[in-house]
Amino acid sequence: MGIIRAGAAPPVFFATLCREATMAVPRYDCSGQWLKGNTHIHSTASDGGKTPVELAAMYAAEGYDFLVRADHWVPSDAAAEGHNYPLLWLDGVELDGPDESGSRYHVVCIGRFTGLDREMGLEAAMGAARRQGGYIVLAHPHWMGNTHEDALRHQFDAVEIYNHVCRWLNGKSDGTYHWNKMLEVRPNTVGLAVDDAHIRPDHPGWNGGWVMVNVREPSAEAIMASLRSGNFYSTMGPQFEDIRLHGNAVTVRTSPVQFVRLAGRGWDGLRVGSFDATNLITEATLEIPEKWKYAYVEIEDAQGRRAWTNTLTTA
């Protein structure tokens, strides 16, 4: 099945990965520290049930290091609030509405923004956010009913590949189909697992999907650099401890998982693991076929929870 080996010691990490026709650069540098964060959180500034102070306390108690506030059409300014939060708040906003084609979107923009208003419309607001350096994320495309053409239309930096609240709402939490269609055109598009937490009595879910960024220091600037470069993984629970490329092979060290999968375009895929849930894996190496356009790693634990790297190289 193309599996090279599992359980081997990780070989040396090379600075570049050479292919026949292209030069690609390994995306991951795991030599820093892993920080836990969530890039889609709602507060009482829009339709959330908790204040930023309450949210920070709840998430910090679960080991989070940073959150992104994404209230609908209300750009946040955490620095102006003057609170001594127990974690880092990164600013953001969630836009919603139709584009000029008539397709409806929800779009999370990470950054500090001014001058955004619902009356200006979705596309004008996205343009204004981009001009202000925003990181633009296609939110829960499965739940929105977005087509893959919708996903390709606006050159998003990232897409939500798991949305915890949408799983609870109607099971439409999985954005990996849209992500793979985006990767075929823009291989550097990254995938995010998020809560989209509202945390009110009729909307209680939280702490079900998050990202782990690898940074040299726990600063907002370092976290944003990691998000932009894709030096993070997304998870529903399982952990990547290390991700390394050596030649055309990838080695991962993980928390105990049942399956490790290498995923590419369409049906391209390799895997290692067992349906015997007592035979768990903490390390695996798989070789990336030369002709694959892109590759990322998915792991799954014995409870069916998954985690994903981004594509392993940047073009």
C-alpha cells in the first residue's frame, strides 16, 4: 500500500525538499513551543453568551494560550480594553452576507480593523480587511452550503476544516472537501479546526476543535506568523509532537493514535494503523510519491477524533 515503515526514529530534517520539476520548502519547523489556540470565538459583543473576560478564564483553564474574537461585524480591539487577561486575545471580526454572484458566505478576518460596516457589503468589507493586512478565512463552508467554486472565488488564506458548533448544529462540520479543492489551485491554503463558540444555553459547545501553533515566543506577532506560514496543526484532540520531512518521506511523532494517513489529491492516499484499538501508534514514516501535487497528514485516535497537518511543503 506504499507504507514505508512505522515506529522508526525520525531522520534529519533538511532545509529544502527537491522534486523533479519544482523546488518546495518544508513547511514545518517544530523546534519552538506549541501553543493552543482557537481562531473563531463569539462574545457578548455580538451573539455570544459570555464576555471576553469570562471566555478568557474558561479557555485558559483548559490550557489555551490565545483566542481570536470573531464577533459578527464588530471588529475587536483587545488592547484598548485594558484587561489583564490570562491568555492572549487576537483581534478579528466575522463578516457575513452574499457576494456579487449571490453566494452567501461567513468569513472570519483576523487582524485589527477599522471602517468595516455591514452596509458596505461582504466583498467591500473583505477588500478593506485585506488592505489592512487581514488574514481571511472561509468559515464552515459545509454548513453554509458553499460549493467548491464558492471556495475558490475569493482567494482565501485559510478554510475551516472542522467547526465544532456546526457538528452540534446539524453535523455539517467538515470542510476538508472544500480544502482539497482549494489545494488543487492554491496549494498553500491552510486548514483550521475551530470552536465557533457562542456558549449560551441554546448554543453550548466549546473546546472541541483548535489549533496548535509552533512559535519561538508566546507573542501575538509570533502566533500570526505561524498562522500565515502554516506552521501549525489543527485538531479535535490528537496531538502531533513532531513533523519532519527527509527526502520524500515524512515522519510524525504523535500522541497514541489508531491511524496515520498521508492524503493527497483525489484518491491519493497512504496509511498505517490497525482496526485493533489496543495496537496504537506514536510514530510513523510514510513516503510521498513523486507525482503527488500536495500531501498532508491526518491522524485519528481510538475515539475517532482527528488532527491534520497543513500541506507538508510550501511552493
